[in-house]
Amino acid sequence: MTEPRQPGGPPSGRSIAIIGGGFSGTITALQLLRRAGEQDRVILIERNRQLGRGVAFATDDPNHVLNVRAENMSAFPDEPGHLLRWLAALPEAERAHVGTSGPAGTFVRRGLYGRYVRDQLAQVLRQRRSTDSLAIIKDEAQSLARTGQGWQLRTASGRTVDADMVILALGNFPPAPLPYPGCVDNPWQPQAIEEIDLEHPVLLLGAGLTMVDVTLRLLEHGFRGRIHALSRRGLLPHAHAAAPAWRDLRLTADDRRSLTTLMRGVRREVARAAQAGIGWRSVVDALRPHTQLLWQELSLSDRQRFLRHLRPWWDAHRHRIAPQVASRIEAMRRSGRLVLHSGKLQGLESSGPWSCGSLVTYRPRRSGQVLALEVQRVINCTGIGVDLAGSDPLVRQLLQDGLVRPDRARLGLDATTSSMLIGRNGDVVPGLFGVGPIVRGTFWEMVAVPDIRTQAAMVARTVMERR
């Protein structure tokens, strides 16, 4: 079966295929439809049942709340209060269960936020009053090829889709599989905590946001045993707190010469803010509008140094968690139910009275000794995967054909600052774009809603200006 470019429409209509219907893909479709002409058509290809959820918003666990204040989570960069107005319009019974609120702000349940995104897509379709504006194909994209001035895409079920332009919005890849038997590699799958003994210890590899999520899932599941968390540096995400705006950020050209000078400049700004009675959170938040430019100004060697040495500290300070979540995590640590280990994994061996039990050996940080833990299950919580060739059949095909290439830091696909993908030969690929984490090597901060929504609006403008 072939999906035509302009079903029933004149030649002036454009057909734009979006591959991926998580947050990145859905918000891009929404921005395209807000700008599309009457004969333009958006084709959204997503293998999962619901749009707008992806990994982050596919949870119905009430303990899973956004890591960003609702005040900063509008779907539209030009309407910062949009989400707050949507929440205020909910029935009173629902408003009582929106999420958590306090001096640091409101942190909405992730499942509810996914609903918000889907509601906005439905709203724009109602306004357009056209059933041909959006086609949703529940299938998996497996190959993509140039056809003259356009593209032809094939899906797992054998469907063929023709489009003038294509946007890859594949979201986050799961962590790369670890070379150890008995380790659960994808922590976001329901099977990660299924059939688990509620009394005996587990080990979570990683101590960041994914570890926090899995810990909350275990608690909701009724887990009563001890949770061990092992990471190289043992850094937990900091909690959000009330943070007045720091409007006096000063980073000079000299500060931006290198990673070393940039770090000195940031530390200086933190010290200056402290003298004015303002904490480091405000300085980190003030950096946000400039983060992408600062990343792009760094040399490749400085980007690699940042990823090797500074990234864990940046993540812990930049990607914070709701205060109520932080309180639960801290209470578990004080009670001994969550034990944080700082060190390097050495190996896993099958062991213990459980069918999938493991004897874990690790080397503590700054120590020559090797310690051991016996646990019933090991779950990989090391975060977003970067194995492009092994994570997705479509990306693997595009890499093999030279239509795309990895970025220099090997965090995703190489792209221009306009989000146009770059082929193996270094040329921009006409009509092929990337949105969201798939191009974070170019932008670095392209994993959170405030960044992705701005990028989606920019790509939509670029696409709709092309003829």
C-alpha cells in the first residue's frame, strides 16, 4: 500500500513525514499544522499505541512527575503560560491530583503532561477542520530513500509512504546493552521489575534521573528490599528549590575561549550571585538560553573533555528533581533502603538463590580493592543510549547508505544549527531534518521540553518556507 503525497490536493500541497510520535514528533506535528496551508499534509509514523508519550511520558505512576516546573513546560515557546491555563481549566477533581506543588513550583504528573500534548494536537486539528491534514500511521519505519526531489519510506508491515520532506524525531534510545548476562538493559520496559522478589536486594547501575525513576517504580510495585545504586562518581540529582532569576549573568569572550576558561567564568558567576544572596540554581538556570551556543563554540577536544570529566556534575546540577521526590530519595538513604556506591563495575556472575541472581564486583572510587554485592537483579540505569547503528533499523540503514553520519562527539546524528541532517560526504541532505535527542550532538541541550519545543517551532518554520 502506498500513501500518496497529496491525496485529492493540488500540486502546491506539501507532504511532510515525521518518524516518531513521542513528544518530539508530536510537538513537531503540532507546530507544522499551525503553519500548514490547506493542501499541506503531515504524516506521523509511530509504532506505539499513543502519541505524545515517548519514554518520559509513558508512565501512569503518580509518583513520576516532571523534572521541570510547570511554569516552564508550555508546549508553545511563545505562550509560556499555556500549560498553566490548561491545568486551571481541568475539572476540580482532577486539579487536586495534578502533581506536587510548593515554593519551588508545580511539578505535573508525566502521564497528565502526555495528555496535555495530545490535547493540543487534537485542538489544532479541530481548528483546521480537515481530515486530510494529518495522517497517523501506527507502524515502524524501516528504510528511507531519495526519489527525485522527495523521499520514499517503507515500514515493517510493507507500507510505502511518499513525502516531500522527512523529519526524524526518534526520541531517546535505550542504554547500550552491557556485556554481562542477567542484566536488564532497558529500564523503561515493564519487564524490568516484573516477577521481582519484593524482599531481596537489587542493583541499579547509575545514579541519575533514570535511577530515581526506577526506584519510584519499585516502591509503587511494593518493593521492600534494599536498593543499591552504583555509579562512577556517586552523584545524585539535586532538588529544585525556590530560585529567583539571576539577570546579571556575565560571560565574556575571554570566558568562552575554552572549556577551562568557561568553567572559571561559571564559578565566578556563582560566587557573584552568592554575594547578592542568590544560589547556584539561579545561575545554572540563567545559562539555559545560552547553553547551545556555548556548546557549539567548544572545540571537539573540549566537548570530549566535558563528556569524560564534567558531564556528571553538570547533569546533577542542571537536571534536577522535584523537592518531594528528592525528599523520598533522601529518606530512603537515611533508612538504609537505598545505598549509593561510588565506583566502577568489574563484573557480573550468576549467583544466589534466585533464578536470575548475580554476584556483582566493583572497584570503589579512589580505591584499589574490589568489593562484591549479591543481588537478585541488575538494572541498567545509565541513561540515554548513543549506539546509533544498533538501536534503530532505520538509523542503521541511513548510516549504511551515507544519508546521515554521526556527529563529531558521537552523541547522535550530525546536523546543521537549522536541524538539517548532514550526510557522510559532509553535505546537507535536502529535505531531511532531525528534532529532539537524535541531534543533541549539535545542540547538547536537546533532551528537555523547553529546548525541543523551540527547535520544533524553528524546524516547522523552515519546512513551511521551503518549496
